[in-house]
Amino acid sequence: MRARILRTTSFRLTALYTVVFGASVAVILGILYWATEGYTERQFDATLTTVVTELTEDYPNDPPEEIASDIEQSLAQDPLGPGFYLFEDRDGRRLAGNLPAMAPAPGPVDLTLPGGGKDGGEVRLRGMGKILVDGAFVLVAADRAPIDDLQELWLRGLGWGLLATAVLGVGGGLVVSAGVLRRVDAINRICLKIMEGDLSQRLPGRGTDDEFDRLTGVVNAMLDRIEALLEGLRQVSTDIAHDLRTPLGRLRQQLEGALLRSGTAAEYERSVERAMAEADRLLGIFNALLRIAQVEAGSRRRGFARVDLSALVGTVADVFQASAEEQGRAIRCRIEPEMAVTGDADLLSQAVANLIENAVVYGKRARVCLTQTPKEFEIRIEDEGPGIPETEFERVFRPFYRLEPSRNRESGGAGLGLAIARTVARTNGGDIALANRTEGGLRATIALRK
Amino acid sequence: MRILLIEDDADTAAYVADGLTANGHAVEAVDEGPRGFLAAASGAFDILVVDRMVPKLDGLALVRRLRAAEVETPVLFLTALGEMEDRVAGLEAGGDDYLPKPFALPELLARVEALGRRARQSTAETVLRCGDLEMDLLRRSVSRAGRPIELMPREFQLLEYLLRNAGHVVTKTMLLETVWHLRFDPNTNVVEAHMSRLRGKLHRPASAELITTIRGAGYRLGPPA
């Protein structure tokens, strides 16, 4: 777990951020330190210079003895003064002060005085030297502890600050990464379950609408869609298996019957003919299924051409007219002339035929209209049957779906007609809508974009 | 007729070859594209029956090449289930007819023979005849034994197709395609109904039926040729 946290993106990001942030803190403090440290030292030097100037103001008008006595006086009476003095003549002999003689050098100087501290330890001094006109030398020095203390304070502050930054950064990184890792782990676990086949699983969300929630939301929506599609597929393949088993079974029975009954040639012939009719029905179902698949794959777009819709609808209605008339239910048509769309004539004929066939078979009397709106052509097929419940409007388009058991294979075909019709309508840039007419009966409308 | 069959599936090839041979045609079968092309290019055949998917050179490319080489022998394409959408491509490549598998032998036979006739027929004919039946294509009129017969447009088209193929079997599918322009079976009796109306109008007492129903195959106008 620990090693995994260190490998997480969030931890790496936090670590990188900590390093960058720490570096910038160090740079800022460094600049501040440099500026402040210089300032303190310059202030210190200025004070020392003032003292030196006061001492040597009137030299050489005042005699060296006066400087010496001023120094002794300051040493004895001024606890707030610099505290360390040296006054040498031009030959390097010490005339006054508590510092050992040294080579004269003007300007600021750092020196260490062993045994000069109050506890007898070493003391570090900051001094300011001045060589007088006759070669005498004055040095005023003070304990530089205030400067060093400030410096140490700065350095310690910088160190602690950086340490705190690092600790907070790494710690925060660990905490954040652990949190993220927990959520990712939860997602991973569920994804594994889904991979194993449990499609009902959904990724957890926190309800905070953060980026994880949005991601899991999208993934869950995707899973819903996949599950629905798979469910549809499963349904269709079950239906196919079921619907093909029956005619295949009948086919087998007929062949077996023919084989068992040693009949006349004419009886054999009849059996074989019945078996062939059954095989043809099966092939018809396969054809229809393949056609749906093809149309859905859109491979027929290549066959698109200008189609005379008026003639097409007229012809298809005419094809059903004969059988409708036999039952005394002539199809009535109202077809506006000269309407043309770009599409696949064969498929569009099939779609219209399927709808008219349904209307003739289930709806008693069919009425076919072809009209146009500003944007669409509408082929309306209305019947005078019982209509269908609105809750079934979507389901009847499913392959092999039958509205009621009585609409069985004999009277109702394979249950693929509407599925084909809708697929065709959609690939031809349209759709099919169903509605129950107020005066009774069903209305199917194919709308095709102009 | 001399028929070249280009088909790689041995079972289908045998089924087709046997069926065509049994009906008096001379069949030569080839199971791959390049040899099929050479045989077809020899010009020794009246009809080519070409499977869409043959090894080495597929049916479409083969026919396209033949047409480019100005071999105008009529071509009937055979295609497996699921390739129906390629009908347009097949016709564009230079095919003359298109038959999806699986097909019934009578269907294939009727189409092959119709293709052969079409190739020999002159299109300039304006009057079609069969016995005492006469159709004038320019005046759009039909008469039997000199007596005029009134036909609806659809019946006229139906009779025209029967006359052009007089003496030969035409199938229901062929009629649906040419007269109604439908390439699927709409499960109606539209052909039967029109045929029965046409028969009624053509009927003449005391003479034989002009249109014969051939069981399991289709219809034939007049005595077999």
C-alpha cells in the first residue's frame, strides 16, 4: 500500500509541488536574509564610525592624552558604549584601550578575542578602524552577537520553515493520494466485477459533483447503454433461437414422416414440397435478419439514388390491392404526385410494403396517404383495426416481438416487418411514428427528410 | 445454350451444372477467376453464370475486365446471402441479372434462358405475336384473333413480358421485378390476381388457355418453344 501511494499521480504531483514551493520559499527567504543581514551590519558599522569620529574629531589639536582619557572614561562609565577600544601611536604602541595592539588598518574589520567574553570565553567582535593624520590608529569594536543572533534566527527560521513545508507537503500528498487511491481502488474493483460479467454493477459517486463524480457519472451512463444494448442482443438471439426452432422442428417432422410412411410417389412429392416451403420460410427469416443487419450497418447507402416516391408508394399499395379487394377491403390511396427523395428504392418499397401488409392483415381496411410538410415527406398508413396500446409502441419495433400470442407465425409472419421498416426509414434519413387514431385504428407515419 | 459457370463452391457448381445440363444446356464449370476470365474471353459461350466471390479474381472485377475487353456475353451474377446490397454494384460492373443464393433451380433456369433470348432478340420489334394474340407496342393495343382487348397498364406490362418470353417459363420473382419493380416477395397474391384477370380478358371460348401455370416454377405463354 505504501509503495503504491508513492507511485500515485497525486502523490507525485504533491511532491513536485512541495519541491517547487520549498525552493521558492528558500529563494525568497534567502533574498530577505541577504538584504537584512547587510542592513544590520551597515547600521552596526555606522554606529562604530560615529564613535570613532567623536573620539578623533579635534585631533591633532587635542593631544593624544585626551583621546586616551576619553577611551578610559567610556570603558569605565558607559555600559551602553561599544565596549572595546584600541588607541596606538604611529609606532604601534598601545596608548589606551582594552584590545591588544595590532597592525593598523582602516575600515570595518572582524576579529576574535580569546578570553574577552564575560564568562571568559571567546568573543567575536566587529570593529571600525581609523588611521589618524600623524599615523596614529584608533579602533572601536563591539560584540557582534546582535548581528550573529539575527543571522542565526533567520537561518533557523528558514530551516524550520522548509522542514514544515516538506513535512506538510509530503504528509498532505500522502493523505490526498490515499484518498484518491481509495476511490480509484473502489472503481477498479467494480470494473473488475463488470469485466467478470456482472453488468449490473455501477461505480460509486460521492454526490459532491467533483471531477470523480462527473467521471463515474459518465461511465455509469455508458454502462447503462451497454447493458441495454446487450440485453437487446440477448433478447434478439433468444428470440431468433426460439423462432427458428419451431419451423426447423416442423421441417424435421415432415422429412421424418415422409421417410417413415412408405407412400406413393405423389405423397412423397407432397411431403418434399411442404418441407421446401418450410425451408423457404426459414430462409425468408434469415434474409430479413440479414437485411436488418445490413441496413443498420449502412452498407446500402451506396445504393442511394433519386427515388420517385409517388410512384413507389402507388406501386406498393397496388401490390396489396388485389388481396385486399378479395376480402372486400379495398385500399384507399391519396398520393400527391411528383415527390422524390434520395434513398434506396428497394428498401423503401419494403418498408412501405411491411406497413401496408400490417394494416391489411390486422387493421381490416388500409388507407395510404403521401403528403408533404415544408421539411418532410410523410407516408401515412392508417387502418381501422383495434390499434395497439401506447405502451407497446416502442416494443413492436423489436425483432420477433409479437403483440399477442394469437398473432402467431401463421398469421403474423416472423415479427420482423416493423423492425425492418424502422431500420430502413432511419437509414433513409427519417423515422417511423405510431399513433392511435381518435376515430379508431392505428396510424403509422414514415417521415422522410426532403 | 452453351453456359460457362464460374463458381468455386463444388456443391453449388454441381447443383447448377446438373440442373442446366438436364434442361438441355451445355455447361462448363470453372472454379476460379483467372481461368474463368480466359474461358469467357474466348467468346465460346452464350451465357456466363458468375459467382460474386470466386478465388483469385472476384466476380465483379472479372466481369468489369470482360466488358473492358469488349466481351458482351450476358452475365448472371450469383451471390451468397447478405450480399444483396451489391446488386447495384453488380449491374454497374456490367452484369445483366442478379440472383441471390439460395435460389430454386427453376428460377435460375428461367433467368438464364430469358437472358439468352434477350441477347438474341432485336429490340426494334414493335409488334409482338403469339398464335392469334397480337400486341402493338406503338399503339399500346392488344388484340386476339382480330378482336381488340382492353388492358390496364399493369396488365399490359405483364402481357408484354410474357410475350417477349413466349414459349418459356417466367417466374413470379421475375414478374415482380420487371412489372412491379419489387425485389422482394411481398407475400401477396398480386401476381396471381393480375394473371387471373389477364387470363379472363384473353379468354376465347373453345380455344386452349394461352397462359399455362407451371407448378413450382411460374407461368408460360403459349406452347413450349
